[in-house]
Amino acid sequence: MAVFSSLTPVFVAVLCVIIGFLFKNSQRKESRSKQKPSDQTARPWVDEDLQDDTEISTKDNEENNEDWMDTTDEENLPHVPYSPVQYSVSEMLDRSERFYTLMNLRRSVRFISPEPVPKEVIDNVIRTAGTAPSGAHTEPWTFVVVSDTDVKHRIREIIEEEEEINYKQRMGNKWVQDLKRLRTNWVKEYLDVAPYLILVFKQAYGILPSGKKKTHYYNEISVSISCGILLAALQNAGLVTVTTTPLNCGPQLRSLLQRPANEKLLMLLPVGFPASDAKVPDLKRKDLNDIMVLV
Amino acid sequence: MAVFSSLTPVFVAVLCVIIGFLFKNSQRKESRSKQKPSDQTARPWVDEDLQDDTEISTKDNEENNEDWMDTTDEENLPHVPYSPVQYSVSEMLDRSERFYTLMNLRRSVRFISPEPVPKEVIDNVIRTAGTAPSGAHTEPWTFVVVSDTDVKHRIREIIEEEEEINYKQRMGNKWVQDLKRLRTNWVKEYLDVAPYLILVFKQAYGILPSGKKKTHYYNEISVSISCGILLAALQNAGLVTVTTTPLNCGPQLRSLLQRPANEKLLMLLPVGFPASDAKVPDLKRKDLNDIMVLV
């Protein structure tokens, strides 16, 4: 009994240390598990940061052409002289002024007339988009031009179904409020009405004759540049559009249009003449001094 | 003593359970810490997939404007009628044909003349780029136009230093071979010679008057579209450039040009007249049938 009572404090001390250790440990675990979900919520921001990282340092082993070499698979590509027309200073000033005026009249238009548009004009507009530069001259774009009434309507159904879900469930309150102000909702009549829908796909990779995948460097930037030239060509021809990026509809639209797996939908542009009662929000553009810095 | 010896097995059993528990716990911790680094190595692939995923499904809570609503912070933005010039069918055909011909003559040119270019033309070209559409009308672009000889030279030093490392250490063998064929290397004389270097920065986020960050939706796509319009404007004015995306130089160039942290370098365009002996690789563009699909 004496030994027991003399040993008890030792056991109690040991037990206290052990219980203390366990308690500390479980706390650490708890704080770690508390951290975990916030890590996961934060992940989109991490991805976004990487996506916004021009250095692409994490992809150094994958995407390495820092210069958009017009590299092809041909051996010893011949070089040819290049001497385009050179304008006089006054011509340059005049041309650049007029082109600015023309482009500055461009607006995103959601009210499109059903009036038909000559197919040859669309051909020329797509041809023009195809003159864009691209990483390693991969030309990683496919322009699907839809004029078929039934297919246009099916596209509208797919998009409106997803947009309704976006508006009701996925979108933050702020965005829904912003959109309400503009009196728009998920009904996209122009998808039925516009004579043409241009669905712009980026080819994330190509398929070599051997069947192997070939990475298309900077495919999204290249296709976006091409879309910039496409918008300029539409405006030059007197046509209107609105730049849309249908969320969550890519796979369904890709499958509807039977595009291969390497093609991802980047943009959808309804194209036509503006409706006679077309309206646009009264937006201003930034001044030159707000977008240009001279060094 | 009898009590002690009769209690000892109980203490031993308790101790065994506790030690067993601790051991199991430390193993779990170990396996978790083993998992961590492989998660991190895998992350770039996940990001890359996300970057190529038009659905942006993992970012549903962050980027939700599937339509590029020209949303601003103004309440109840007024709408105004929009009725641009409409051309006759023959005019449209003629205009679209001529614009295609003009754009199709554009080539990426690395041999740029030191001949000065009127500053007003550059102003108009940047103004034109600023007419591009952008996600939620954020206009997330800054065009830094460098004509200062010393700054141009410093930019060249930064880029050539990084490019030499890229070529020698980072680039795959295949790419180095491809570039050899094109007889180019990491020496970029045009960075000194071109009268203007246009460094295009995307604003990954904006700063609200409250100091809070405001996400710029689709900033990279918007700025790339703007660059497409910029390329069209340069070509229209009779100027040449080459679309480059200097790898790993972003932070150094941003710091040299004293741009804020929310701006990331997307592209660098040396701008001028072509050198009298300018040559370009004899590349062909895809046929219309290879880039357009009719439905």
C-alpha cells in the first residue's frame, strides 16, 4: 500500500504528461483540419495567380517558346524579302486616325436583326481572323459558323439552361444585382435571331501524323488575338456582335457541333446587322492618358 | 503492495493503449507530410488543365460573368440608341475583301528600321487598341510605350540575359533545334533599334477607392483581344512588329518601368518600319476550309 501510494504520484504525473501531449496533438490536428477547407476555397485564387503569371515559371518544361518563332516542321525554312507598302507621314496619320474612328464606333450589341448577311462577307471576315500570329505558327483556331435554324435554337437552349443555373445558383449576389441594372437576364434571343453564330474554338493541342499530341503553345492568347482581328473585320464590314464566353456550356456545344476533344470553346459571337431599335449602355472609354504610359 | 501489483496491469494496459495511439498518430502525420510534396509537384498540371478549361468550373464562385456584360458601378446605366452606318452588299463585300488583303500582308518582322515613326501615329494605334471589349468593361490594359534609348537598352539586357538562360538551360532540345533552323538566337537587336517598344501589361485586378482588390474577369483574354486590334492598327498604318512574350522577364521589366503589382507583362511589341533588307520565313497560312466549319 505504501509503495502504491508512493508510486501513484509518478503514474499520475506520467498520465498528466501523456494526456497533455494528446490534448496538444489533437488541437494541432484540429487547427490543421480547420486550415484545410480554407486552403481549398483559396485554391481558385492560387490557380488564378498562376494563370495570371506571365512568366509561366511552373511550366518551364512545357511551354518554352518565349518568342513566337514562326517555327514549322520544315527543315531549313527559306527566308524571303519583305517590303510592304510604306505610307507618307501624312498618309499614316490619316489612315491611323480613320481606323481609330471606325473602331471607336464599335459597340457590343445584343439586339441583332434577322436580316440576312452575305455569306461571302463572313468568309472574308473569317479569312481575316486567320491572318493572326500564333505561337510557333500553330494557327490553333476553328471558327464554327452556324446558320442552321435548328442548330442555333439548340445552342440557345443549351446556353439558356446553363445561364439560368448560373444566375440562380452560381452567381454572386453582386453580379446578379449588376445584371438587373442592365435589365438583362438569361434569355438570349439573339441566339435564335442573328443570321450567324460564330463559335470560336481554341485547339489546346494538335495531333501529329504519328497520333502523338503536340502542345499548342499560347493557344488561348493566340486565339484571343485572332478574335480581336475578327472583331475589327466585322466592324469594318458594318456588322455587329457581342463577345460572350458561355460558362459551363463548352462540352455540350462541342458535342452538338461534333468538334474533336482537343478543341475547347473560347467565345461565341452572334453576328448580323444591328436591330433597328438596338440600344447599348451609355459607357465611356478610358482616355489615352489612362491606358498609355510614355517612357 | 498487493494493491499495487493488482493495479499495475491496469496502468500498463492504459500506457500500452496510449503509446499505441501516439504511434499510430505519428504515422498518420508522416504519411500526410509525405503526400504534401507530391501534391505540390502535381499542382502545375492541375493549373494547366484549368487554364485550358473554358468552363472555368472550379472558379464558379470567383468568375461568374459568362456574358461580357458591360457592367459598371453606375446605378441604372442609361441605354442609348445605336445605329451605325450600314453599307450596301457590294460595299460590304468590297470592304471585307480589302481589309482581308491588307491584314493578309501582315507578317511578324524581326528586322526593324531605326527610322523614326511619328508619335501621333503611335497615339492613334494605342487609342484604337483601347476600343476593344473587355470583361465587365474593366479595360484592364496598360500600354507602356518606350522610346528612351537607355531604357530600351536596359530592356534588351534583361531579355537577352533571360533568353540566353532559356535557350541554354530551360528549352527542350527540339525547340533549340527548331530555332537553329531559323538562324535566330537570343540576340534581339530590334530591342535597341526599333523606335518604339510597346510593353502590354494586363491588370490582373483593380484597386477600388476603398483600397480593396477588384477582380478583373477575363483580363488575359480581354488584353489579348486588344492586342489583336493593336496589330490590325499597326498594319493599317504601315508599321511592323513581332508578337513576343518574354519568359521570366515580367517582374524585372515591371520593376524597371515602375508598374504597380497588379500589372503583369503579357506581350512586348517592337514597333517601326521594316528594315530595307528585312526577311521573313516563307510560311503559308491555312486555307479557309481548314479553319472554318459551316453548320
